Amino acid sequence: MTLLAALGAFTLGLLAAIGRVTIFAADTVSHFLRPPFYGREFAVALLNIGWLSLPVVGLTAIFTGAALALQIYAGGARFNAEAVVPQIVAIGMVRELGPVLVGLMIAARVTSSIAAEIATMKVTEQIDALVTLSTHPMKYLTVPRVLAALITVPLLVAVGDIIGIFGGYAVATGTLGFNASAYIRNTVDFLEPLDVISSLVKGAVFGFLAALMGCYFGMNSGRGAQGVGRATKSSVEAAAVLILAANFVLTGVFFSL
Amino acid sequence: MIQLSNVKKSFGNNHVLRGVNLDIPRGTSMVIIGGSGTGKSVALKCILGLVTHDSGTITVDGQPTGKGDRDAFLARFGMLFQGAALFDSLKVWENVAFRLRRGSLKRPKDEARDIAIEKLRRVGLTPDVADRLPAELSGGMQKRVGLARAIAAEPEIIFFDEPTTGLDPIMAGVINDLIREIVTEMGATAMTITHDMTSVRAIADNIAMLHDGKIRWTGPVADMDSADDPHLQQFITGSPDGPIEAVR
């Protein structure tokens, strides 16, 4: 009976949490098209989430693409299929590794930063101050960040895909003996528009989830340094899990149906 | 006039406000005193709508709070937060002029900056502070910037939450004097929360003591010392002996 009660309490708690996040997401989206808009905050968010994430995204992608080429070459050699390196690197980076790794790097870099910043604002009463100054915290803090992530993360994914493919190209042509022009031709010929579209859509969804989790946990932070720390940790965990779950769903939608 | 009638607020099983009744006449300075955790800040936040009260009514000039145009309602208020609550990412002048750059009180940028610098001057800060970030200022300077922000739009009602907490006695005296001067010259209605009895005597026209979720005593500051309420007398003298438990 105690076990059942615990299970019931856990289920109810989980459903309540899902409900709160869903309402928060719907509230955020509903403010996208309703003024006032805070252009300066949006521009700062574009810079922080997009431009300043480029180095970490680029480094992650190039090493992943390079390692992928080595793995495919070594694995393909077991059944004389070394020649598929360009195609598998391209499809692997564009369909899966590019969006997922960029999403996870954004969760680590951006979600944590947003959650810590907003949670600190809450603890220091800056959010209450915003309200007393006739400024809606959702419009001023959440909407610019979520909208910026929604726009910039697909672009980061596109850049990550290209750099990842270049990483594979560099290793394949530099150490594995592939012909450069043939590698590029195979890559371009093999990729389909749906691969690229799925990559960009995944980027948009992952960006939305990453920024939303940062804002949600920041806004609902507990008191003190411990509250800020817990909000930051929880936001990254939630963003990472949601990104991976969404990736599974989107992959199913794009390629299995 | 601000009027609280039988206002109650609980957080779970913690019944913070158990029926607060309080009148703050227009143009007067009311100071609310009471021990830590007695609900002073909650009462203040209920008036502003930052916290929703469970029952009872709160009216400002006869109009219930929480109804009507929220922007217009909040435009009547200014607030100095305990830790100043300045926005870290904005320059000092942008903090002061925050309300003047958006909403119903929006002004052009240059005009808003001029007003901000004038308000900074009013609280004793020089114009060169205007382009600094809050983190570059001392605690006392941050309080002054917070005060400048609270008065920037010349509100009818100003709230001060622990205005001298964390300040040395001299800076606390400066802040107390500024509050008194500003409230007097603006003709504003003021509500202050503090534990600092020096502040009480400097700022208040009237005081109210909040204890156990209710107003224990209220009256003019001149009557405070002669009041026969044992809770109030214990608080004024700071004695550990009396009806208020020292360990809570």
C-alpha cells in the first residue's frame, strides 16, 4: 500500500510538473506576437546564444566529424565498405550528430547561463523590481531568449553540420587516402533535402527547449545560492533529456513514417 | 489612501497574515515594524500584487488592487528594495530611467537620461556615476541609485523595504534623511518596512506593529514611547524579556 501511495504521489507530481512546464511554454509562445517587444534584450540574446556559441559548436562538430570518419573507415573495413565514409559522415552529421551535439552543447552553455542569471535575478528581487516597474518578466526575460534560441540554434546546427562534414573530409583526405573532389561529390550527391530540413527543424526544437528550460527553472528557482545552483542543475538535466527525447520523436516523424 | 481590511495570506501551513487591518492616509509616512518573519514584506507585496492575498480586501483610493489597468496602477508606485535590486546588465542611468523608457510613462532617451541624472543628483550622486554598472558601486551608493529609481517617475506612493539594512550608521542616517526629505517635497504617501528604530523615528508619521500576523498597535510615532502595549515596548527597547519570544 505504501509503495502504491509512493508511486501515485510520484505520478501526480510528474503530471503536475509536465502541466506547469506546458503552461509556461504556452504562455511564452502566446507572448511572441503580443507587444511590447524588447529589441535590445532580443539582440543581446541573439549575440549570447548564437554568435558566442559558435566556437564551442565549431570545435565540437569538427572533432566529432573527424572521429566519425575514422570509425566508419575502421568499421567499414570489416566488410570492405571503406568507400562509404563520405556518405555516412554526411548523413550521420546532418541527421543526428550535428543537431544532437549542438543541442546538448547549447543546453550546457546557454540553458545553464539563462537559468543561473534569471534565478539570481529572482533571489535578488530583480524580477519583483521588473514587475513594480510595469514590465512583464515573461516578455522582458523569457520571450527574447526563447525567440533568439529558436532562430539561432538551427543556424548553429547548419554551421555545425558543415564543420562536422569538413572534419570528416579533412581526416579522410589527409590520412585515409580519399580523393578530395570525389569526397565532396559523394557528400553532396548523397544528401537529400529532407536530411537538411530535418536537421534545421531539430535545431529549432532543441533551441526552443534549451532556452525554455533555462527560463522555467530560473523563474521557479528556490531561495539563496542553493536555490540558484539547483535551478541551474535541473535546467540542464531537463533540457538534455528533452532534447534527446525530442530527437527520437523527430527522427521517427521524418524518417520512419 | 491605502486600506487593508482583514487581509490574510498563508503559504501552506504557514499562516503569515491572519487578518491585517491598516489604513495609510494619503500623503503620510507609515512605518511597519515587527520581528523577522512576521509578514511585513508579504503585506507590502500583497499591496503591489507581487503576492496574491488569500482573502480580505486591499484598496488604493477606494479602488481594489488587482482590478483595472495594471500598468496604470503600478505607475503610481515606486519601490526601494532591500538589496536595491538594480539590474546588473544595465548602466546606472538606465536603471534609474527604466520606467521612463517603457510603458505608459515612456520618454525619449535623452530626456529619460536627463531625468535620471537629475534624480541621481537629488540622492547625492554625481553625474559620472550614471554610466557605471551597479556592480561598480558600494552598497550605500546602490541604495541611493535604488532610491533614485523609486522616485524617477515621481510616483504618488513609495514603498521602502528595509532601506537601511546593511548600511553603516552614517550612511543609514543619510538614507533616512533623504527618504524624509523626498517624501515631504513630493507629497507622496510612503510605506516603510524596517527593524531599525532610528529609521522609524526619522521617517515615520505613523507606525504600525505587525506581530503574529496581525497589527498589534498603530498610531502616531509621537505616541510610540508612551504606548502601553508590551509587544511594542519590548520591540522598541530590544529586550529579550517580554511577550515576544526571543527564539522563534
